[in-house]
Amino acid sequence: MKNILLIGGTGFVGSALASRLAKADFCVTLPTRRPERARHLSVLPTARIVQANVYDEATLARLMIGQDAVISLVGILKGNFQRAHTELPGKIARAAKAAGVPRLLHISALAASTDAPSQYLRSKAAGEAALMAAYPDATIFQPSVIFGQGDSFLTLFAGLLKLAPIVPLACADARFQPVWIEDVVTAVIASLDHSESRGQTYPLCGPREYTLQQLVAYTGQVSGHPRPIIGLPFAFSILQAFLMEFLPKGPMTRDNVWSMQVPNVCAAGCTLPFGLTATPLEVVAPGYLAA
Ligand SMILES: NC(=O)c1ccc[n+]([C@@H]2O[C@H](COP(=O)([O-])OP(=O)(O)OC[C@H]3O[C@@H](n4cnc5c(N)ncnc54)[C@H](OP(=O)(O)O)[C@@H]3O)[C@@H](O)[C@H]2O)c1
């Protein structure tokens, strides 16, 4: 049995990865700040959930012992981007290298770039650079927005559409190429068997591009709550996001609005690596959005 450390593995992507790895008989270690939030993973027979501060270098060094691969997944949409997206990948890469862990995989984001308009995307790009500087053989994945059971994208819209008679939508023309969570998991796990993936960066996208407005309209149709959608101009998108920042679980920030100024789509013909075929949104979404 192989040992895999998932750092940031208790969230949406990590939980799907951990389930699939456990089914394939991998032994999965999941450090978390709050083990009670990872209870859903304790049913996996080969998963070990440990409370840990992954920013602490001595803790990281201990977690690396005996691992065959590390998958780095910590991501935030607001908060200290420099710490979570830039410093942490560097620390993880240095710890993995020092411990001689043979593989390091990192989940970044599509459109990450040092000159991107949002802190989220700039900090992700700086994190990729910090990771690669310490561990040049790492494999990086850059997904577009990810959909599937438990996502916080289409499911969030479905919840809003249920309540709102009309939808004033920020960044209605923002472009996405949503990728299915199970395709992301398949690509990440497949990379472990593809040695040519060392040192490579792979965008992960679904088969079709949509505007945000098209995605919200589709969600309304499938969830049984079709609503009129009013696209907001940029200044109102920023204002709406600013007001949402005052809500404890506000669904959007001004930085998210800036992220959406960059198309979140792959180059033509490039969806998934390793000869995998991307699953259309329309095949999966009705299964978890339908009323
Ligand atoms: N979901 C998407 O559509 C999408 C699209 C593109 C890229 N990505 C990237 O994919 C990765 C996984 O995303 P996800 O959707 O699975 O995220 P998620 O559900 O929010 O999970 C985030 C994970 O990171 C940990 N985490 C969050 N904030 C942290 C902090 N300040 N310090 C330490 N750990 C922290 C959480 O662990 P605890 O158990 O400690 O809370 C959790 O395991 C992220 O890097 C994200 O940027 C996601």
C-alpha cells in the first residue's frame, strides 16, 4: 500500500481525492485545523485524520515521513493569500524535498499569473514559483471552476435562485470552462503513474466554455427555479461584492470580481491530460441540482 499525504485534503477537492485514493487502497493522511469538520472522511478505512498546523515546519517535516507522495491543496477565496497560497506551497515543497518524498502534486488555479488582476491569482502564481524553486519535479494542476456534488459554485447558485425572484449578477460575462470533480481526481491520480508529468503544469477544463450568466440560467432551469438575470456593470459588481464582504459567509469579495476579469478557459482543444476525456456539465449537473 502506498502512503499519500493530502495537505488541504478535507475540502471539496481533497475529500473526493481521499475517497478515490482510499478505494484504491492508498493509505491517506489528512492534516486539518479542525478534525470535527473532517468527520465525513473518518469512514474511509485507510484514512488517518490528524490535527496539525501545516504552517509549522517541524510539523510538516513529521508529516512527510514515510510518504510516497504529497498533494498540496490548501486554497482560500479571502484572507491571507500570501501565507496560504504562496508561503505554504514553498514550505511544503522544501519539506517534501528534505524528506525525500518521491512525488509532489500541487493544485493551483487556471489563469494564475504574476500580472493577474486579483490577489487570488497572483498569489497562486507566486505559490507555483515557490513550489517549483524547491521541488522542480513537482506536478501542478490548474483547474477552471470545479463542479460536482458538494461544489460551492452551481450549488450556491441553486440555493440563491430558490430564494431570489430576480438575480442581479456580477460579472455576468465572465467566462468559465467548468470541469467535473471526478475528472479532476482522475487526472491527479493518473499523474502518479505518468512519470513524464514530473515538472509539468496541466490546465484542467471541461469540454465547453460558458459565460457566468449562461451557467446561472442553466442552474435555474435544472433546479426548477428559473429566474430573470440582470447582468451588473463592473462598478455595481464591485459595490455588490463590497457589501457582501460584510456578511460572515458572503459568497463574493471584490478580489473575486477582479479574478473574473480574466477568462477562466483553456486553450482550444486542451481540456485534460493523459488522454482523458472531459465529462460535459449537462451529463452530471442535473443529478445533483434537480429539485
Ligand atoms: N473548487 C474549485 O472550483 C477550484 C477551482 C480552481 C482551483 N481550486 C483549488 O483547488 C484547491 C482545493 O479547493 P477546494 O475547493 O477543495 O477548497 P475547500 O473545499 O475550501 O478546502 C480547502 C482546504 O484547505 C484547508 N484550508 C483552508 N484555509 C486554510 C488555511 N488558512 N490554512 C490551512 N488550511 C486551510 C482546509 O482545511 P481545514 O480542514 O484545516 O479547514 C481544506 O482542507 C485549492 O487550492 C483551490 O484554490 C479549486
